[in-house]
Amino acid sequence: MSTSIPQPPGVPLLGNIFDVDPNNTWWSLKTLAEKYGEIFQIKVLGHRIVFVASAALAEEICDEKRFRKYVGGPIVEIRYAVHDALFTAFDHEESWGVSHRIIAPQLAPGTIATHFDEVVRCTDELITKWHGLDPENRIRPLDDLNRLNVEATVLTLFGKKLNSLTGPEHPLLRAMEDSTSEAMKRRIGQSCSLAGVRWQAQEGDKTMRTFAAELVKDRQEHPSERRDLLWTLMNAKDPETGKALTESQVIDEIVSMPIGSSTAPCAIAAGILFLLQNPDTLVRARDEVDAVIGDGPFRQEHVSQLHYVAGLVRETLRLSCAAPGFNIEPIPKPGDESPVLLAGGKYQVAHNQPMIIVLAGVNRDPAVFEEPLAFRPERMVGEAFEQLPAGVKKWFGNGKRECIGKHWAWEFLMVVMTKLIRGVDFEAVDPEYQLKQDGWFNIRPVEFYVKLKPRRR
Ligand code: HEM
């Protein structure tokens, strides 16, 4: 006998439309996960969506023999901008495999390591900028971290130095925000302002695609020895089918990368907050960084020796839920429309039911973590980390559709966090500030301001 999946009461006809804030969907889902626990559902205008918020159920629906990525809702909307690129390709599209096999070697650990010095240089530029600020200035760290992320992504993957850490914000940042926010809002049905919002998104899509096309043109006009992702997208062939990417697909994949990587600065901004709220973890991290790197330059081989900082980054990914979730559906079985059983039959969902994993619930599952809201890097180090169930390690998604940029992200997070720990003293403008997040495909701290100065030794 299965248990019915909990659902907030809602209103006639419109269902649960008022249970989800269209301007802050993920925060509403976090609140619902806190109230309803491991699984819940909402119905909006006749559509049912099921949300999974426990580690055990997340692990179960990450079984690729039974389930796959659901390309629906806002992800389909992103296809306006990037068509059948990696992130948005349907399971049946051949283009996913072709692009994946072409791109993956460029984002593998060995290749990422070759970009280490470039990431360090970009981070040094940010730290120089921050060291030069009046210590009484209040800044929103996310703004500059977003700039740093675009700077480092475009330099490492496409070989172009934008010099965008100072001066006016690079137009790519506004364009990514407009394009992705519209995708979420459209799907949640904020129809009143749809026309205006879609126009904004089209402008955003155009800006991103023009930027990508200029990168390609620039490389064609100035060929270089550099064998980076841009070169690969423009020249490589899929080893399996022999196919190359079309011009439009090259643009799609270029545009997808900064959108994907924009999750990393959100995590780092939350990480700064966690360090401020837990000064003892900062002391421990500084001790480790000083012991491993000392006064010399930060080198790539140091990264794997920074065990506590690695735990701190993982704990930041767990608690920030910077990528807030991902979508799953049962793999269709032709001719079989019987319900899908979850938790050994405790719950049933329809054979074609989309489900969303809400990491705000999964990553704070009290069945796995003692004091789940506490920031404890040590639970993410060595054997303690190894022993955690797979369901709570899904910050980069799952299986074949797992984040292809995860090694890039890991190096970026390790470099930036290490350099901030090593060189900057932060002070919260509001010492009582509690994490509140908003965002679309990534979530970021709202109204989190700091003052900063060079580290006092
Ligand atoms: C902290 C940083 C990051 C986090 C937490 C993160 C998280 C994720 C998650 C959860 C997915 C799966 C989405 C889904 O199933 O629908 C994903 C996919 C993806 N990410 Fe990331 N990501 C990060 C950084 C990056 C970076 C740096 C890049 C590019 C350089 C990137 C590019 C992508 C792409 C292209 C996909 C689609 C992969 C596919 O379906 O084949 N991400 N990411």
C-alpha cells in the first residue's frame, strides 16, 4: 500500500500557484522541503510536479538504469539561446554525444591543470583590486566574483583576456541574467509581463551569441598555437562519428560555458559568509594554507595537499546549494504505463512524471548529517567524506549528464578560496546577516555586503 505524496492545500483551479514565488522559486521550494520532508508535489494549472528532498530518494532517482535527465520546464526555454547544446539537449539527440566527446577532454583534470596559472593571475587581479579599496567601503562580494568568473572562464577556455575586473560590468553578465531569469519566469507562468520579459531575454541571447561569434572570428583572423576549448570546438571531430560541430553549434557551446560556470561565484560568495560565521574554520584553513604554500608562490601541486580547504569547499557546495537542483524523469518503457514505485513501493508516481531534486532538502538531510545546518568542513574530508551516501554528493548533478565543467569549477573554487583565505580579512557589514538566496539556474546570497582589507599577520 503506497502513501500519498504530500501536497500543500492550494486554491481551486489554480492549484498551488501561490505556494511558489515566481521571483524566487528555489527559496519557495526550500521552504516547502523544510515543511514536507523527503517528497512533496505541487499542481499548477493541472500540471503535477514532484519534488525529492531526501538523500535516499535522490540516490534512488539518480539510478540511470531507471531514470534520466528531464529536459523540460526552464531548461527547454534555455534552448532559445543555445538550442541542442550539452546542457539543453534531449536524451534522444545525437548532438549531445558528439559535443560531449569533443568537449570532455578539454575539461578533464589534466587539461584543467594547464590553466592553473591563468586562474591564479585573474584571482590576483581581483585581490589587488580589493586590497586597494578603502577599508570602510562596503561591497557585495558576488559582483566582483562574477566578474572574476567571466574573466577566468573566457581566458582559460577561449584564450581572450577581457580585463573586466575593473571599469563597467561586461555586457555578458547582464545578458546571462536576462536570458536565464526569463526562462524560469516563463515556465512558472508569470504571464502578465511575459512579452517584456521575452524581449529582454532575446536581447540577452543576442548579446551572448554575438560575443561568442566575435571570439570565433577573432581566432579565425588571428590563428594561434593555443589548443584550448575554442580551438577544439572549431576544429575537433567526434572520435566516434567523425562529425564536427556546425558554426551554430560552436556558438551554442561557447555561450553555455559562462552560463554553467556562473554557479561558481555564487558558491564562493556563500563560502565567504560561512567563514565569517565560523571564525574557527578560517583559523584552521589559514594554518593549512600557510603550512602548505608558505610565503612562496601558489602552485598547482599545492591544490591536492590542501585537504581542509577541500573539505571547506565541499561543505560550501553542500550548504550553499549554488546549483539548487536538477530534473529527472523515469526512462520510458514502450507499452508500459504502469506507475513507478519509489522507496520500495512507499510512493508511486506516474510513468512519465517529471521530478525535481531539491538540493536544499537533500544536502541538509537530518538522516545523514548531525546538525545539518552547521558548517563543518571536517565532515567533508578523507574517510568521513568517502563514507557519506552518494545522494548528498550531487552538487554537480548526476551520471552522464553530470556537470562537464566540474574539474574547472573545482580548480577555480580551490584557487579563489585559498587566495581569499590567505590574503584577505573580511568583515560582515551586518554581523547578524543570515543567508537568504535568490536566483534562477544558480542561487546567490541576497544583500550580503562585506568590508575588506589585506590580511593582518
Ligand atoms: C560550482 C560550480 C558548478 C556547479 C555547482 C555546477 C552544477 C551543475 C549541475 C548540477 C549540472 C547538471 C544539470 C542538470 O542535470 O540539468 C551541471 C551541468 C552542466 N554544467 Fe555545471 N556546475 C558548475 C560549474 C560549471 C562550469 C565551470 C562549467 C563550464 C566550464 C559548467 C558547465 C556545465 C554544462 C555544459 C552542463 C551540462 C552537461 C551535460 O548535460 O552534458 N558548469 N552543472
